[in-house]
Amino acid sequence: MNESTTHEMDRELRSIDEQRKGLPVYAVRDAIVASVRASPVLVVVGETGSGKTTQLPQFLLDDLGRPNIACTQPRRVAALTVAQRVAVERRCVLGEEVGYTVRFDDKTSRQTRLKYMTDGMLLRECLIDPLLKRYDIIILDEAHERTIATDILLGLLKAARERRKGSFRLIIMSATLDVEGYQRFFPESSAIYIRGRQHPVDVFYLSAPQESYLDALVAAVLQLHHDDG
């Protein structure tokens, strides 16, 4: 590797660090870590683009003594791409400190401390080890999508948390979430809100109800494409 390539990589990594610090979630880093320390169950609500999926697990990894963390995603593509991004941010080889597990693809090792996976894969692990003793912190991300696996996991994790006497932390994250419903299910839980997103989003409203939201969505996308073209 020549000197110019090395300098270019250094600039790229510095740029990534600056991007991370500009995310809204960075403003509440200390509050998140303190809440995880204080509460066995934490409900995190943060807008899409706030950085919660990539940054929050890293905060816990760095500030809580390098615990073993599992972070679920509803889809395999999300688990894979987020793990790749976080590995770049942490300057590690994917599969070492940061890895992922999806169906038919396991990129982890004994060194892995932060594992992204589909909720189905965590459910499979839960069937083998109901207490999930290998993990100190479990994060259920995008919980609002309410997949069958996520709903079952919530019940299993509640039972595991009670049997493990508070020896692991459960974090439930989403952009839009019924916080009161989750707090009724986990009475010992607390909640934290992350305000803001990385990029501004314009919101437009229809003037009348639509018979088909799918048709309206397709028409809106085509209109935006035509206007921006």
C-alpha cells in the first residue's frame, strides 16, 4: 500500500468519524448508557436516520466493558449491511469484533462481541438455549414491524430475563412504537426518545382519502420521479 493510498484511507476514516458524531443519537449517548445501566428493559424511540441502529450498540460496547451484544433486524439484508457498516466504523475485519448471522450465512468468530442477526436466527438460538446465556445485552430493533418471530421473542425474553435475575439487559428499539404497550408488558422498563434525523424529510398530505394506498404510493413515486427528472 503506497503513501497516497494510506492518506486517502485516513481521510475517509476521519470523515466517517465526523459523520458519526453528527448523528442525533450522539447527543444522548450518556443518557442512553446511564439508562441501560439503571433499567433492565429500555424502550428506545428514535426517528429513521437518527443513527440508533449503528451507534447505540457501539456505545454499549465501548462504555459497558465490552459485553456480548445481539442486535436483531427483521430482514437479512439489513443485518448484513449494518454489520458491514459498523465493522468499517470500528476499523475491524467483519466477523471479528463485529459480525452477523443470517440463514445459511454466519460471519462470526470467538472474538465477536457485537452480532447483528435476523430475529428468526435469535429465535432459533432461544430454542436451543432459552436463557440465551451467551449474551449480556439483547437489542430488538425495528420492533414496530411486529414479525411473528419478534412477538414470540418478546415473550421468551421476558421469561429469560426473569429467570436470569437481571443479569442481562433488553433493549427494544423502533422509529414508531407504542411505548405504553411495551411498558405495560415490561413494568420495570424505562423509555428514552431520540430527537432528530440525519437528513431533513419533507412531509406532504393528501387532500382526500384514497381507496388504495398502494396505488396512491405508486402514483406519488412516479410524480416525484417525473418532477425531479
